Amino acid sequence: TTGTGTHLLETINNSDANIDDIGTYDDFHTIDWLREMSRNRLRHRQILYRKKESFFRTLKGLHDAWSGWLVVLLVGLAAVQTHILLKICIPYKCSPPGTCAGLIDIVTKWLTDVKLGTCSGKFWLNQESCCWNSHTAEPSGTGCSEWKTWATIFGVENSNTGLTYGVNYLLYIVSALIFASLAALLVKMFAPYACGSGIPEVKTILSGFIIRGYLGKWTLLIKSITAPLAVASNLSLGKEGPLVHIASCCGNIFAHLFPKYGKNEAKKREVLSAAAAAGVSVAFGAPVGGVLFSLEEVSYYFPMKTLWRSFFCALTAAFILRSINPFGNSHLVMFYVTYNKPWFLFELVPFALIGALGGLYGAAFIHANLAWCKFRKNSKLGNYPILEVVVVTFITAAASYPNPYTRIDASMMIAELVKECGPVMQNNLCDYTASVVNATFSVVKDPPVTPIGSGLRTALWQLALALLFKGIITVFTFGIKVMPLKACAVLISPFHVFPIPSYFENVPTGLFIPSMGVGAIMGRLIGVGVEQLVYNYPDCALWKTSCHAGHSCVTPGLYAMVGAAATLGGVTRMTVSLVVIMFELTGGLQYIVPLMAAAMFSKWVGDAFGNEGIYDGHIRLNGYPFLDNKEEFTHTTLATDVMRPRRGDQPLTVIEQEGMTVGDLEHLVRTTKYNGFPVITSHESQQLIGYLYRRDLILALENAHHNNEHVLSNSLVYFTLHAPTPSLGGANDPVPLRLFNIVDLSPITVTDHTPMEIVVEIFSKLGIKTSTVVKRSLKLLGIITKKDVLRHIAQLNKQDPDSILFN
């Protein structure tokens, strides 16, 4: 209160400021979870108390109660609409007139096919839609008479085979360069935060870190536009990871429509967790996997209420997605497959081998990618971002076109690799020396096993080269950055000012599909190898009782599916959510045991070379203050080893309970950059009273000056429950100021001999940002911040403690 008896909160409410401004955070700061949840409980109690005042207050209370379900419903709808905004209804056979579908899926497919040609008379159709009802469609599904290559359009189709190939080759490269350059320019000019996968940053934000603008409307718009462009440029990246970022942007935008979530950072993160689940749900058509992904991989605080709402959000997104059918297979999932043969017990050996290889690939990829990013971060290579994108795109396009498996989109390649050979499959992957299908053959029974033919032999060589190329180029594609900054910089676009932390990638880059593509190739190769082992050694004891003589009992497509799960698990270190996503993704519920075996072996082998996934590695590389609540602290240090001030440091800056003036506090704010100050009884006793946040102090002083002209620089400030009554002197005499209610009287305190493993548990489980260190007599010794804990952990792990860049 001021000296006139006005309560501080009343003072704020009577001014232009809002009570919710107390406790808000600056950019690149960490929230205090305990404080935010306390503020939410206070708000909730006020609503319950005022419900009896009027019917309007009762309606307001009901609105507050169901606003959580409404906001996740809107997020689920928005995530799908962002995912499926553009779809031409008649050629894609949408049942409801005017239904729109496919911004990211359909536009990506169309842009990808534009590099190869266009549909005669209907340029807006991709190749699949152009040949949907064509009577001249080729049995292999590679084209029809209506689909024209660029060489045909320019009239060089029949003139010369080499010239035809050269024209198509050249236009493929030119189209890829245009798409990639346009994406990079849009990101750099309008929304630098629209770059990269976004999952490391979303994970950091969900842990309580503030990055203003990262989930804003400009990021949403530009990333929705540039993600299809980046994928269509044939860079080794996917759109599924960026969809998590896009859905989180939707969640952040809708959260601001509800004060319950928009003005409380902890509650807002409940909506963002649900939005992340919806992002995976619309990316793969895997609603349950999306919820588990949010729980296992990205969320920091995930109570049961958030679990239910995440499930409802993912359900809403999946329901709308199913009704629109963006994948064109009448199923919710992206790669719907049906296998006519079960898996057998002996196949667990190759499945485990695939899992181990996936773990090895994941560990190698993480180390190589982080090493490359670190090199770029400290070199001049990142000073030319657009040129770098052009060079990487040119190399990728030039090397991809000669190989039919790298020429097409990675998701299309995976769809081909996981399929089972059958009567209608006429491609090199199903080319065996003897016919797989005859007049008496039933697809329900095992097809006859035969040696590989010339077409399959060619496909195997092409897949081996694709495996090598994809595995290497993804290391560099996932490492395209904008600028190698050592600390925060400010990048000014025509519309906004963006603080840029550390470094950023120049185009939206997802890692799910590229990793799965590498694994699908590896799995298909191993599957064909196992199939031929069964053919050449039919009397082997491992499979003699399982496989009928002369018939195949091995499905190479299943091995491709298992390989995709193994490499994705090796790169991201996901387990439960990965298995659920994979069997939802393919519809292969009966093959959950092979997927589980591959995921576990991938996790075990990968962790043997380092227990952090690619997203955790990039969080560490960026220097984000992320304290993983799933990791254990095993060292034997004490709180006194971490607290500040240390020997040789300046004394701790504190605020006395009584005796300081408004001028003293204003000088303290101007001359320091600390985010808070311990409040003590006096400098002599150093007894701790509480903790005062810098932002609260600034706001209280500003409002005191604004509402009482007698609050002057020499006005005494009291952080006690009672303040002296103002004297009856002159009209211009300063009045005392009481700011007791802005002091946190119950800060988390530890003693100097508290083991650091307990301190780390307090910071990670309670989500606090500051802890005071006292003796048993409550004498203040120092302070420990989240940043101090992170730097201490980095130092113990033999890492650079100065890599933790932010407050």
C-alpha cells in the first residue's frame, strides 16, 4: 500500500496497468512454475468467490471452467485446417462440396511433381491426381498420357534421348533451386523463427523458457508457406517436424483468446502440450501416438488434465483429417499397408539386427550433425545463408535425379518400400526371375519364393546408393543455418524485430521422414537378403518349420517398416510413442512386437554411444536453459559449490526490509541487471525475509508514482506488514510506501550443505528459477539460479559452462 492506505493491487487496477502484468516475463527468461500456479489458484478462488454476486459472474465462472476444452478444440481444428487448407475438391473427390484439404500435403505433392512435368490442361493437379481416372495409366503407376514431362512440353521428347534426359534433368535442378531459394528468402526476410524443425525450441518453451515471437502469427504464416517449398526442393528433410511447430503456433495464438491461458505462462504450456500432440496427429494420422509423443518427447509438465485435453485435441484433429482423406488412401494413416503373411519367431533376429543398425546410424548421425553445426557456428560459412542453401540444393538435386528412388519425394519412396509384392505390383522391387502370380495363385496364400531378377538386382543397387546418399546429405541438410552468432543478436525484418539466439537454420527442416527413409531402405535391403537366405537354404533349422517348401514366408516390406522405426528411434531416442506412431502410421497393429524389438535395440545401442537424442543435442548446442527432469544427477557436490557469490565475487545485492528509499530502489534497478533480489532484515543480521522479483518492483514503483504525487525519491519504502503513519507536515512532504505484498515470503531455500542432487531435483521437479542458500539460522549466504545449475552440470560433464547463453 501507499502511505494513504491504498492497496498496491487496487492501485494497479485503478491505473492503466493490469494485475496480470505482475509476474509476466521478459524475452529469453525462464518462468517460475510454482509462482504461476499460485497465481492461477488465486485467480480461480476469486472467480469462485464472485460467482454468487450476479448471473454474469456465474456465466463467467462457467466460461472459465469449459474454456480449456474449447481452446484445445480450436487448436485441433486449426491444426488440421493449416495442414489441409488447399485441396481441389472435384479432382480429389471430396464428398462435401467445397471441402478444402491439403495445404501442406497437397501443395507439397504438387510442387514435388512440378519438377518433373505437369498435367495437360489441368496444371493444378499432381501426377497421381492427373492419372487417377486415365485409361492410359501405366501398370507401375509412373505416369499416363495426360501427364507431360517438360521435355515433351518443349517438343524434344522424340528428337533425341540424351537431349530429352538433359532437358528434364536441367529443369528438375532449376525448379529445386527456385523453391529452396524462395523458402530461404521468405524465412530470412519475414520470419526468422520459421526456420528449422522447431521441435527443440518448442521443447525448451514447454520447459518454461520464453522466446517471444517464436510461436507468433508471422511464424505460423511463413512456415506454412515455406515448408512445402523446402520439401519440394528435394532437400533431405520433411514437413512432419515443422507441423509440430505450426500446431504449437496455433495453440499459442488461441491461448491468448482466453485470459486463463494467455496471461499465465504455466497454463499456456498446457495448451501448447496439447497442440504438439495435434501436430503429430495431423502429420502422420496418429492421434494416440501424438499424445504419447507430447508426453515422452516434448512436454515438461504433463498432469492428467493435460493428458485428457491433449487426447481430445488429437482426436478432433484426427476426426477432421479422416473425413477429408488428405492421404488419398481412404484411411487415416499415411502409409497404409496390408501384409498377407504373419511374422515368424526366427525373424526376431533380423529385426533385432535392424534395431541395432538403426541405433548405430542414429548415434553416428547425431555426432556428425552436431559436429557439423558446431563447425558452422564457429566459421564464416554461416555468413552466406542463401548461397549455402543454393549450393546444398544444387548438390542434392544433381545427385538425386539419376536415381529413381532419390528423385521422388521421401514419403513416396517410403510408401513404395513398405508395400508387399502382389498381383498388381509391377516394379523393379517385385521383379523376380519366376512369375510371382499365376492363374491359380491366391493372394491369401504364401507366394512362391524365387531368386531375384534383373529388375530387383538393379533396384538393390539403386537402393544401396540411395542409402549412402541420404544418410550423408541429411547431416548437412539438417545443419543449414542463418548466422553463427555467439550470443543474442537482433535481426530486423520489414515488420518485426526478432531477437535471434545463437544460430538458426535457413529453411524449415524436419527429420522424421528423412530418418525413416534411410531406415526403410536399410530394412528393405535386409528383408530381401533374408528372403533369399530362406530360398537358398530351405532346410535351415531356424525357419524349416515355419516356411513351407517352395513358398516365401518373408515380407521385405515389413522389414522396411521396422527399419524406418529403428532409425527414427536411433535419431530421436523415442520408444513407446515411436512404436504407437509406427503401427498407427501403417495400420500394422499385428506387427507391434517387431516394432517394439527394433525400438528397444535401437535405444540400447544408441544410448551406448550417448544418451541424448538429436533434439536434446541441438538444445545443448543452442545454449538453451533446459533442465531435463528425466535425467539423474549422480555427482556428489554441494550447494555451496554452486551458489553465488563465490570467493572473490562482489557481495550479493540485497534489499533491506526497512530503511531504503524509493531513490535507492530506482538506483538499484538502473545499475543492476539481476532478475530478483533477496529481502533481508538488515545488512548486519543478513536474516532472510523473502524474495522480490525485479519486474514486480519496477511495476510497483511506476504505479506508486503514477497514483500518488507525494511518492518522491526520498520516500521511505517498507517491505513489512505495517508501515508508519504519514506525518501531518507540509503538502509536499514525501509519504512512505509499503510494498509488502509483492514480496515472495516463502522462497525455496536450501542450506549450504544440501547435496546438489537434491537441489537439481528441486529445480527440475518444481520448476523454480531461483533458490536462496541460507544457514540453519536463516542467515543468507547466497543464491542459486537455474542457469548456475545448468552451468555446473555442463562443467561436471566436461562441457563448456559458458555455452548456457540465456538468463
